[in-house]
Amino acid sequence: MALKVAGRGVIPPFFVMEVMRAAAEREAAGGEVLHLEVGQPSTAAPARVIAAAKAALETDRLGYTEALGLPALRGAISNQYRQRHGLEVPPRRVVVTTGSSGGFVLAFLAAFDAGDRVAMATPGYPCYRNILSAFGVTPVELAVGPETRFQPTPALLEAAGPLDGLIIASPANPTGTMIPEPELNELLGYCAGRGIRVISDEIYHGITYGAPATSALGASGEVVVLNSFSKYFSMTGWRIGWMVVPEDLIRPVECLVQNLFISAPTVSQLAALAAFECRDELEGHVARYARNRALLLEELPRAGLDRLAPAEGAFYIYADVSKLTDDSEAWCKRLLAETGVAITPGIDFDPARGRRFVRFSFAGSTETIAEAARRLRNWL
């Protein structure tokens, strides 16, 4: 008799991971791959972070920490909001998490019940809807485009019907677009007036190419903010992030952490304490992303890809390839097989319209980005 498989696991895969696997198989067979599919910095963690980790391994017992995180790290994150945004965020509202992914699990479980309806922009980060679906929460996808700069609006929320939550991201993955402060305030005001819980994904803060990103915490103390040491701080594999939660969610989140995770990885927490001392090194990475962005914004139109989302932040360009294909997954597979350039099909970010879009990550070296652009142009 066949054993039951729970429906929670019957969710779509994260397609970029499938692309990474295909790229790894090509490399294992001796083929070259230029990685523009991976949404992570190509650089290692900052030197002081690595030194702090080595010191912790040699001198610290590395036992469990408090469920909400090391007090010193929670205090350092609180201080970051004061210095960078001019915001007073009490350390008691800061929760250290196992990456932002662990933060989403905690936020969704604490804020929403099965059957609740939570809105999000599409195209958007696929794990939002997949995690919600696994928890029995209904994702309400808002089809956004250039007319709203790929971001949600009060009008779109109004048309979606009754909602329990909204997920926003600024800068966003895959489009790199941001919500200007006046529009952000309007959106948060709309949600506050209707009892809609807002989850703000701010993982790409620090990586912008004009005006800095605005934290939703500046407009409301009721939002749940997610951030991470993965992107700006170049620490993806360390699996360390944080949440800022409103007062009513502190205890529920603490109980969830105790039961689901016990605590975030101790060595990563100790290492992350040094991350805030590495500003010069980290700003050097952002300068490289800016060069890579400028290069692609010049070269992609030359290759015929001229319908691009505004890449105001993060390290992605979302491109409309509808004049070339209506099957971006097959198109990306061909591109990888014939040129060695790996990019991500849009179906990851928009199941309905993503077959006409692809995402380029420019988080790698400038030499890699330039060579990939050359090969793409020749291929097309």
C-alpha cells in the first residue's frame, strides 16, 4: 500500500535552482558556464567576518543562543537602523533568523492562518507564494507591469477583494524596481485602514543605484520587516538574517523559533557582528554591481532586448523576450547549451506571463558579465 505524501510539499520548484543544477552538470562534464542565473554575490564574506568566524571557532563553545538571537547582534542591527535610516528600532523587536527564508516561515506562521488571503506583486519572488501555499494560505497574485513600475498599488489591492496580508519588496526581485517614499506611505496607509498585515522584504537594501531604499518601518511600526546578511553583506551561505516585528508578534515569533529552529546558527551570528564594520569593502561590491548594471543596460538593447524593467536596485534585470520566444524555459536551456550563459526563465517569478520574460543577475564579476553579453549578442 502506497504511503501518503503530504500536500504541503506539492508546490512548484524554485526554477532558478533547477537552472543552477543544469549549469553544475555542464561544468562537471567539462563545459564552461557564465553564471548570470544566481541571485547571490560572487564575492566571499567580508574579511573581518571571516576573521570573526575563525576566532569564534577557536574560542567559543558555539552552543545555542537565545531564541531571538544574540543580544549583541540584535543591538547592532538596531543601531544599523538608527545610523542608516534615522529610525529608533528597539532591540527587543529584532529577531535573528536562519536567513530571510527562515524569517518568512516565522512571519507567515505568526501573522496568517490557513485560508487567509495574502497579496503580492507578480512577477515576484516565487518563494512567497510557495511558502504561503504550503501553509494553506491563499496567495493573491497582483499582475503588475510597467504602468505601475512592477509594484502593487492601492487600486490593485482594492480590485483583489478582501485581504489579510500584503507582501512588498523594494528593491524587488526580479525587476529591481523600488517603491518611492510617497507611494510607500500611501500603500501602507491603505493597508492600515483595512487591517491588512504588511510584510516588507528589504533584503536588497544597500544595493541601489540612485536614491536609497526607504524602510517601511519609517511609516509604520505595525509592519513586519525581513532583511538578511546574504545580499549586501555577501553572506548567502552563512544563513543568517533578521526580522523586525511589531510588539504583538514578539512572543508568538519567539515561541515559533523555540520549536522550529531553537536559534539561528551561532557561528554565523558571531561572525555577523563584524559585518557592520566592513562598509568600505561592501560599498566596493555595490560599485561593481553598478558597473555591471550599466554594461547590461547598454549591451542588452544592442542584442535586441530593449524592453527592460527599471533596475533601480538589487542586481537583476528583467527582460521581455516575447519577440524571440514564448517559452523562456526552453530558450534559457538552449542559451546555456549553445553559449554557456546561464540565466533564469521568467516562469519562476510569474507563472502566467513568465514564459515571455527572463532574468539576468549581474552579481558576478564585470569580466563575466561582459563576456556573457558578448556571447548573447552573437547568439541572437
